Amino acid sequence: MEKIMIVEDDPKIAGHLHTFIEKYGYDVLNADDFENLMDSFRRFRPDLVLLDINLPRFDGFYWCRQIRLESICPVIFISARTGEMDQVMALENGGDDFITKPFHSDVVMAKIRSQLRRAYGEYAAGNKERILQKDGLKLLPERLELRFGTAEVTLTKKEADIIESLMDRHPRVAGREDLLEKLWDDQMYVDENTLNVNMTRVRKKFQELGITGAVETVRGAGYRLHVTWNGAEEL
């Protein structure tokens, strides 16, 4: 069952959307904590997000950028704003589609189905999920998940990109500049410590799986995946 997260602070609109979408067999969550939205996102792990622009404290543009740091799930903006610049901003900040209020429920449902097909269904690129494996370690980059045996951790997009680079290059070194180019479009504005911070987070994700010493620092060159674990059974 695909999961839809609704981020709308008008309870009447949110309730209507929830009832209508749920009727079509989707698992639906209405967000109610607009200051800690990503906590709800991580717990629910939606396949698609309906996102209003005008929200308490932070607007929808901000939250879409936060989602994009961790997920590539489709995001459809729903807003009473009708200006062209608002629609441009929605797309520039990571949105996939834009619906103006007032809206027809059937149109919302059609757009949801369309985005789900493009992301996961018959229109998805390649229509086959990528899985990278190394001695029982599995990376599912499209789910942002790392698995070893029965253990599993959720990754941010940057963490998944780093691990993918390390696995692709193994047993060779993944150079610092190559990693920076993969993770950030413009290296000029990346602090020298930014990559170090992300590598520390990657190491912690390995530790959560019970794996230590998996990321080796090669002084003056970059990082290398070091297989310190015993292969787990395929699941």
C-alpha cells in the first residue's frame, strides 16, 4: 500500500484530502507538527507528499528542500498562490508538480497517480530497482536504505551517494574531489569540513549496523571502503 503524506494546516482541506485519497486504498497521514515536520516524514516514510506553501513557522519551499536532502519521493505543491513565480519557486525548490486552490479532488488524485507511476511504476526509469551489494552489505539507493543481515538503517541522500561511490570504487580510493563533485554542484562554496562531517555520519550509519572500520581515510587522496565484516546471508 503506497503512503501519502499531507502537509496542510487548514484542517478542513486536510481532512477532505485524507478522506478522499484514503478511499482509493492509500495509506494517508496528515502532518500535525509543523515545526518538526521531518520527524513525521522519517517515521512515516511516504511515497508521495502533498505540500502547502503557507505553513506555520517555515513555508513549504523550506520543507521541500529538507525533504530533498533525504528523499527523492514525489512532492506535489497545493496552494492558493496562483502567481507564476510561486510555481517556479515550487519547482526550483524540488517540487514535482503544482496544484492551485480551489481544486477538484479528481484532478489531485490523477496527479498523485501520475507521479507515483513515474517514480515507481511502469513509467519509472528502467522500471527496476538498483541494489548494490558487497559481501552481504546491501545499498538500496532509491529507498535510501542500507542493510546488513537483518539490520537496516535509513540514509540521507548525501549519505547514500557517498556509500554508493565507495562501493563503486572498491577496492580503489574514492577521491575527495570526486566525492565533492558528486555531492555538490559547485565546490567553490563547500567548506573543507563539510565532506568530513558527512563521512562521520556515514561511519555512524555503518556502526548502527554493527560494522566498524568500514570507511578508511587515505591521507591526501580520499576514502576507501574497507570490508571489515563477514558476509551475511542473502535475504
